[in-house]
Amino acid sequence: MPRLDQLRYVSADQWNRFYLPFAREYLDRAQLMRVTAFQAYQSYLSITEPFEVTHRAEPITSTLYRSMRR
């Protein structure tokens, strides 16, 4: 199966000013509710560089294993 090309990055400003106004008329109610809900996280989702590590946490592998092991 051929690899897909990487999608072009759309900035939050481009999305809000151009794409979203045109998309609104084609979104159903459920899709529009999701898009509206994700707007609260848009500043976090549009970060292109990760935050610097300020504090390293201890490994949580054993805790995850115990919580998933039922």
C-alpha cells in the first residue's frame, strides 16, 4: 500500500478566518458541536514545538499495568 503524503499544516488563524466559516454550512449538528468544543483546546492543539521538560516524573509503567490488568 503506498504511503500517504503528509497533510499540509493549517494554522489556527487560517482555520478560524478561512476554513471554518466555509465548513460551518456543511457540518451537521454533531460535527459542529465537536468543532466548537475543540476550540477551547485550540491553542494547545496548534503548538508545533513541544514544551520543554521542567520536571521528570518517575516511570508509571507498573501503575499502568496494574490498572489495566483486571
